[in-house]
Amino acid sequence: MSKHPEHSPLGKAVGYADQYDATLLFPIARAPKRAEIGLVSAPPFFGADMWTAFELSWLNARGKPQVAIAHITVPCESPHIIESKSFKLYLNSFNNTRFADAAEVLVRLRADINEALWRGATVQASAGVRLLGPDLFDREPVYELDGLNLDRLDVECSRYTPAPDLLRTRSPAENEGPVSEVLVSNLLKSNCLVTGQPDWASVQISYTGAQIEQEGLLQYLVSFRKHDEFHEQCVERIFMDIWHQCRPLKLTVYARYTRRGGLDINPFRTSHPQPLPANTRTARQ
């Protein structure tokens, strides 16, 4: 059964279970928010939500604590997302539970996450889960998004709720033909749909088509500053607004949100099949 965000643990005082409990995961249907942006059938994008869990620990068979970083890939085809605080509570429930080894933890994570994402539906694309032990921690790099930085532009900003009318392409007289560009900004900020807490992100927009006016694109990204929506929903809104307003031949939108509660969420949406980017954190994450 789909659940509503206001029924989630967000914004509520809750106890922290330290014994494994898969029922803590709280799925939220994607469909209502997609309907708001005109998606009532198959969306015009592929992609996934890439999560990093930095606070994962359990006990081995002898009761000694173990730690790991988890990389989780959630296919955007899944009918649900998992509310992030419930994900944190679920991961904390491993803390004082004994497992034979990391492989058993991995199996539990994968099974529980897939059940929540596909609850009431047939699994069509399994979530990916990868655990990194301490011996691999020093191989986790910090890497900023590639592209021409829009933040260099000295633009006036006065609109702080999503304003797709700010998106425009150069006039036909100025356009010599399709261009391919990769543009980035560190100024994306939105708010949690339930608590209103700020969510900070860097975003990368790659496209082929009529050249998008960079000043308007930056102003549009800034216009999310007072907008209340989950990370995944913001990225899909950005994708659809650019898709409709600028009509590119190809489009990819990728955002990396700063972590909260030991979790970061990094949605990736693309109009054409391509490999997912490496789940590599930025300096702010």
C-alpha cells in the first residue's frame, strides 16, 4: 500500500531501534508528484536515484561492531521512493544485530529495499547495493561535477518558486544549429516536502539542441530556493521543465544533494539510455 509523506517519521520524535527491523522502511508513491508535472504514463526519461549511506554498522557473529559504506542504486522505474528518515532508522536497526558476515547484510539490504520500492507490484528492475569495507575507504574520491559553471554569471534573482517561464533558447537568428553543452551550478536549493528543512545540491545539465540561454537557466535553478519537494521530485521537475520549454533533442539532469543523517541522494534522469555516472561525492557531501 502506498503511504503519504505526512504519515512518515519525518518531523516526528521517534525512538531508534537497534535490532534489525525491515518494517521501518517507508515507501512513498512516485505517481502523485509525477502527475503534477504532467507524467501520467511512461515518462520520457531513464535513470536512477543513487544513494550513499555513510552510517552503516552491525555486529559480527562474536558481537564485534563492523562498519561499511553502502552505495544503493534505485531505478526510477520503481513505483515508490523510500522516505529518507525511515531509511536512516532502518539502517540504524542493524547496529546491535548480529550477522554472519557482510554478505548476509548485503542480502538483507537488497531484499528489503526492493520490497519497499516495488511494494504491491512486480519487480522490474532490481535496486543495486554495494558495500565498501574500511579497507576501501581511501579509494572514495571527492570529485566536482564537470561542465561550464553557470554561477559565474552576474544575474539578478528575484523569483524563489519554480518559474519554468525563465527557461528559453536563443532566437532562431542567433542559433546556427544544435549545440551540445554541459552546464553546472552549485546554487540549487530546495526544502524538504514535510519538514521544510533546506536541501542543498549541485546540479549538472547536459543537452543537445537549440542553445539554452544560460542566464535564464541559472535564474530558473535559483527559483527552487523556497520550493518544498523531495530530491527525486525536484530533479524530475527540472528535467520536464527544460524538456517542454527548450525542447532539446537530448537531455540529462543530474543532481548531488548534500547528506543528511548520514545519507546523500543523487537523482539522475536522462532522455536516452546511457551508463549511470559513478556515485562519487562532491566536496560538500
